[in-house]
Amino acid sequence: MKNMIREKIQEEATLGVFQGFNSSSMVEIVGYAGMDFIVFDSEHGYMSPETMENMVRAAECSKITPLIRVPQNERQYILRALDIGAMGIHVPMINTREDAEKAVYHGKYYPRGGRGLAFSTRSAGYGIGLNKRQYLEKSNRETMIVVHLETRTAMDNLPQILEVEDIDVLFIGPTDLAQSLGYYGDPGHEEVQEMISGAINLIVKAGKVPGVFVSDLAAASGWISLGVKYIAGGVSGICSGAFQKFKEDFKGLITE
Ligand code: 3PY
Ligand code: MG
């Protein structure tokens, strides 16, 4: 399958969501609503590998690019996420150049890395009619590596992390970053926002693609003007906000 956002993020801002619970139907709703990408969150979320595989299928049916946030930067998590057919991985807590190199190594096949190789997997079409060389080249080209920068250490090491090749998006996680800076639960704090802007500027200057998590689109507009091309919200936050508004509107009707 072709990755529909890999090239798009070089040109224009794209929009996606994290989903941390089991529902292929929700994946279809997000896809049919026209979002660019969806990230199945197995760091904070709880879906099983079998469920994630079906969620990847639902994403393919509804023409949205599926990525998986792995629980941590480990070979087995990255390998499984890609072998079930995710078009990319989000890797949390990338703090150093070595962390970034490790994520790339496990996400790419030889010669760009050392991703475990099998031709019997879903991502290789179960080996049916497979041209092995083409599969390796296509996987290495289409698979996106997204690294999460979400600590003070990551920000301090950003110049070195930026030197690592084959990272498609440098994604800033404001919630963990705020905590790391001592502003627990307050990603809107001036110092956190300044650090995020500074990081985005560095990433853009290095010719790379910055991404950021947002809880609403008001926050996104400033980031887009700085050059962010990969914006992600959360399914839970969007749904809970919509349901609360629905209830408020109803209250308004019956008290009029
Ligand atoms: C954070 O804000 O910490 C995130 O990881 C967002 O995805
Ligand atoms: Mg985080």
C-alpha cells in the first residue's frame, strides 16, 4: 500500500488523531471524515496486536494512513507494528541521537537498518506473488519513522537528533515536555510554548518536518504558521468535547 502522507507532509499541513482504544469502527469514522492519518496508541492505550491488525485493515478500507505508537523504543514492538501493516511508527521518549538511531535501525531493512525480515507477514502480502527486492525497497521508502521529543533532555540534544537520517517527522509531545520542565499539566505555560517554538524553528531550519500534538485547533494555527506539517489531536478529547457540547446545547434547549 502506498503511504498517502509521506510526500504530502513535505508540501502542506496534515491532520491526524491518536486513538488509544479498541474500535475498528472508530477508525473508519475518522477515515471517512477525511483525516490524513491515525495513530494507534499502544503506549497509553490498550489494544491487543490482533485488534491493531484489524484497525490497520479498517484504516486501509477508509483510506487513512495508519501508524502505531509503540510502547517503547524496542525491536519487538517496532517489528510487530510494521509487520501487521502499519505505514509507520511513533516512538516515544527519544532523548538522544542513539535513541533516534535505534528507532530507525529497527524500522528500516538493510541497507538502511536491521528490521527483522520475514516474507510471510501481512505487510509482505503473506509472500503471495512477492518480488522480494521490490518489497524491501517499497517498505524502506514508504515506512515513516516519527520520533517523539518530549523531555528537556531531548530538547538539549535536538541538534544531534536532527543529524540522524531517515526520520520523517520530529514530533513534539507537549504534555510530557511540560512535566519534564516542571510545569505538570500545563503545556500552555510560556516557557513550554517558547521551547516548542524554538524546537520547531530548529527542525524547519534543518530542512526536516516538525509535528506537534494539539488538544484543539486554535493551538494548531500558530504552529502551522511556524512550519509544522503534521498535527495530531486525540480521538478521546475530540469525542468528549463533542459530547459535552451536545449535552450543553440540549440543556440550552430545555431551559429556554
Ligand atoms: C505528549 O504530549 O506527551 C504526547 O506524547 C503527545 O502525543
Ligand atoms: Mg508523551
